[in-house]
Amino acid sequence: MSSRVELKPTRMELLNLRRRKRLAERGLSLLKEKRDALVMELLSIAKEYQNLMFEVREKMEKALSLLSLAKIDMGVAKLNEVISSLKPSIAVEVRMRNIMGVATPMFKVVPIVDVETPPYNLVNTSSRLDEAANAFRELFSSVVKLAEVQAVARRIAEEVEKAKRRVNALENVVIPTLNRNMKYIELYLDERAREDVFRLRLLKKKRVQR
């Protein structure tokens, strides 16, 4: 923002400052609307995050319980042998989407191989292991969704902070500075106008005296 020392106390500069103030006020209004909308979206996401956290805890307890039962049925050595032979069967695909002007990630679980067929030999394994594998697969999907919601919440929270800083700058720095500069030029022009009126009266008086 220009300081008063750099200001040109002219009517053209005053008009320019008034135009900039109108733009700043319009931008301030839009930023407040965006900030408030983002805050509402963030609150909605926070509620979804809490629900997903509860869901993940439940699924994790179920999956670990089934794994413990499989360990009892098969024994630790056999279970570890089967687990160590496993290869990745699913992956996470990352895409971007736009939420209220904010680029946010979207995670999707995609199969690498046929997930319907158990990736281990069914001989000498327990049905509990099948149940545990399905439970962990469901758990993984919920964890990925939780990670997505967390990432989205972080991006929107960052955007809310940016909007807050810009609103604060416009309200407390930009617009007040424009007002002070306009006031300075208005006072300067008023003073010049009074001086011009005084000089005209003085010239008129001198002419009358002649």
C-alpha cells in the first residue's frame, strides 16, 4: 500500500483510491462467504471423521479377534508361514477432486489380483483365517477412507486459515489504509480549495480597490 509520502494528492488519485476500496470491500465480502462455507464443510467432515474412527476401531477389534482364533486353530508357526508367503493383492489409487475451489485428494482401493480367491493354499489352513482375511480387507478400506477424510480436512483447514488471514489483512490493514489515504487527499484538496477561494476573494478585493 502506498504511504502518504508517495501519494499524489490529486482528484485522479482520490478516484483511484475509491475504486480500489470498492474492489477491496467486494473481495472482503467474497472471502467472508468462502471462509464461512469452508468452516461449515470442515465441521461436516469432522463429524464424518469421528464416525469413521469409531468404525475403524470396531473393524480392527473384529479382525484381530478373528486372527487370534486362526492362530489358535493353526498354531503360530503355520500362521506366520502363511502370512509371510502373502503378496500384495490390493493397492490405493489417488486422484484429485475439487471441493469448493479447494483441490483435495480422493483415495480408491483397487484390486491387483482376484481378491475373491484366497491368496494362500486352503489345505491345512483354518476357515478362521478366511474370515480374518476378509475382516482385514474391510478394515483396510475403512482406514483408506479415514486417511482420505483426514487429508481433505487438512486441506480445507489450511484454506480456512488462508481466508482468515486475507480477511484480517483487508479489514485491518488494506481498507483502513485506503481510508486514511483518501482522508488525507480529501483534506488536502479541501485546504487547496479554501486557499483558492481566499486568493480569488483577495484578487477581487484588489480589483475593486483599483
